[in-house]
Amino acid sequence: MTYCFYICVCLCLVIFQTTIIPHIALFNNFYDLLIPFIIYLGLFRPAREGILFILVLGFIMDSLSGGPFGLYLTTYFWLFIVVKIVIKYLHACNNILLLFIVAAGVFMENIIFIASVSMLGPDSRFLAITMRTVIFQILWAGCTGFFFITFFNHIHKKLEKFSIFRSGTKIT
């Protein structure tokens, strides 16, 4: 049931991100919607449950993006690892952490993307346009990331509760 939930959420996010968001002017500089889901997996799910899914998701996004292969795979993997390290020192349900962690994840993804593009050659015009986009993405992430993570956690808990009662297993 858990992996079905992961597949459904990721499929919906990828479809929404690639087909609907580009056609709405308000969301012109919106961030990668899979980042809050990856952070959710890192915060609230065990590593053995999320790592394989993160790798497959990164591979799929690399296939869809048209960018250098391995870029999303690397970004998602390291983002997941960093979140796992952070929750060893900070409480995962801390609302202040939830407010800033998605923005930090978006910043980390953009740093990896900028570093990979800058290896191709310096372009000062690219840097100015990129910085504006990164700032808008971080602002969007700060405003919406908390709600995405809370939504994923709430829905997943409801589905787990539903599947436990449905199978006849009692919760102790």
C-alpha cells in the first residue's frame, strides 16, 4: 500500500508539474514539486523504504528532463541523505524545520544544477537570470513547502490506518 501511495503521488506531481504548471503565468518560476515529497520521505519514512524509490524517481526524471543524465538522480539522492542526517539532530515534526527545509532543498537542487551548467562554460547573463529564478523558487518553497509535506504525511497516515483496519489487523 505504501509503494502504491508513492507511485500515485509521484505520478500526479510529475503530470501536474509538466502539463499544468507551465501554462499558468503565476507559477512561471515554480520549483520542482518532487522536492517536498523527497523531503517527506526523508523526514517521516525509514531509509530502507525511501532510498530505492528515490533512485528510481531520479532515473525517471532524468529520462523526462532532457538535461544531463544523472542530474536529478544525484540531486534527489543527496537531498534524501542530507534530510536523513538533519533529522538525527533536529526533530522531524518541528514546524519551523518544516517551514525552512523545503526552501533549503530547493536551494540545494539549484546549486547542483548551477554547478553542472557552469562546468560547460561561464556566462554572466545566465547567472543573472538564474539568480532571479532561484530567489522566486525559494520564496515559493518557503510559502508552500510546509503545506505539501503536511498534506503528504496526513494522507499517508489516513491510508495506512485504512489499510490496517481493512485487513482485520488490530492496532495495539
